[in-house]
Amino acid sequence: MTKIALDVMGGDNAPYAQINGAVAAIDKVSSDIYLVGDEGRIREILNGFRHPRLKIIHASQVICMDDKAASSCRKYPDSSLMVGMRFIKGKSGAAFISAGNSGAVMASAVMVLERIPKILRPAIAVIAKGVKKPFVLLDAGANTNCSWRHLVQFAVMGSIIAGAVFRIKNPKVALLSNGSEDVKGPEAVVKANRVLRESDLYFVGNIEGGDVLSGICDCIVCDGFVGNAILKFAEGFAGIVKKNLSSSSGGLFSKLGKKFAKGFAKKFFKKFDYSEYGASILAGLKGNVLITHGIADEKTIANAIIAAESEIEGKINLRIAEKISGYESILSPDKGEIA
């Protein structure tokens, strides 16, 4: 039986969204779900609800959204975040989900679970629906100032994630740059392009920002600074468009009618709704960890639980470990060089 541990204390809508999301998902998965947090509050919100696969792990402390990442993990060893990480440590058939402080999730994961051997840096892999088809984007904010080695490793991890999540044999991988030519972009991107051209991945080359949603590839690789900026722009843009579509005064859509506008908005925003998949995958660790949005609601949490079960079944981390070992000679830094 697979096990999914859920941090019920992390996130803006915790613990209600987390607990209600778990209740909503329990009959949609076959895994045991463990609610990690203050047992008293959990039982109060459950209000007598019981299920043989819904269990509680008590944690007396909480890491808040504005706490410093690494220091808070050491300061609060009995936090829902640290307790949940320790619970899944060493269990191949387990996963941990949190909507809490993403920096602390990353720090605790590296501290407790450790990285897969040869992985230089874990990365946040976001699954987006796109316009024509879904795609994976990484890194989405865990790492800045990435070297070409980091980008190559992200490509390996992203290819495996795309293959497992979308159930395709040979995912198309691309580097995000400021031009489609192989020589375009900063030095790290140019060097990564050369290495990936000679790899066994289905590498389609560089793509530009305008191609992100086009369906050209199944996995988009970029620096964490760039990836996070893209996501924040998409969220902001979607919010502005949504506000204008729902506006009752002026504008094209108000003239075409509210019924059309609402129908268009529903189809359009479903393509970019983070709650549809539920969570991002923290790739490169000896354990399955998913990070969901801080404002996650019940629907998002339920979908994150379903996604977690898929990650466990796809054996993503095991496949990353096996694949990355074949790149050891390529990725090993030269003497005196910083990885």
C-alpha cells in the first residue's frame, strides 16, 4: 500500500483546505493518506469523519510562510514539514505534499531525504496544460545562476517526468533562450545546447518565449529565475484578463455578451489553472515530494494527492537515478572547476 503524507498546517488556507481536500480525494486514490499536523485541530475539522485509509500523524510545531527556510527546519524539528519528511524517508512507495513555505520545503527535503547521487541541485518541475497539450517546465524557482551542467540535469529529469506524467515514450525537450539558433543565449545555455545535441534525449533545440505555450515540446528547461518569472507573469496576465472579461462596462467582451465571455473565460483559464494538476514535483531527491501553491484550495489539494499517487507509481526518482548515472562522465567538472 502506497502512503501519501500531507502537511495540513502549511499554506494560506490551512488546515481546512488540506483536510477537506484529503477527504475529497480519499475515494479517488488507493493510497493511505496521512494528515500531518496538530491532531486536535485535525479531529475537530474532521468532525467525526472516519475512513480506514485516512490517518493522522501528530506534529506540534508549524513553519510559517515568512520563516527563514534552513534555520526554521532546525528550529522546529517537530513541525508538520519536518515530521512529514521523516515519515517518507526511505519509503519508495511514499510521497509528501506541502502548500507551505516552498523554501523550507526544499531545505527540509535536502536535509532529511538528501539528493539522488550525482544530482547537483534539485529542481521544481511545474506541469502546465498549455494550449495544444501539457508540458513540464523546470526549474520553476529553486535555482538561480545555473551552470550548463545544471541545465543538462534538468533536461534529464524533465524528460523522465514528462514521460511518466504524460505517458509518452520519447518526450521532446527544449531549452528556453532568446533565439532558436543553437548559438543564442548565455554561455550556460549555449554549452547545454551542445551537450544535449549529443545526448540520447529527444532534444529539439532552443525555443523562444513565444513558443512556451505552442506545444512544440513536452519539456522546457530554463534557469530557476527565468522559470519563476514566466510563471508569475502567466498568473498576473491571467488575472488581468479574467478581471476584464468579467467587467460589466466597456470592452469587446462586454459587447459580445456576458454569456460568451463567461464561456470563453472558462475554457481559456482551464488551460492555465494550477489547480488542475495540483502540485509541482521537487525532482532530484531520494523521495517523492510535491509542492503546491500557497493559496491552494480544496480542489487543488485533492488533485495534488492524485498527482502524488501517479508520481509514486511512475517511479520517477528511481528512473532519474538510473538515467543520471549514465551522464556522470559528461557532467563531472574539470579539475579546479566549480560545478
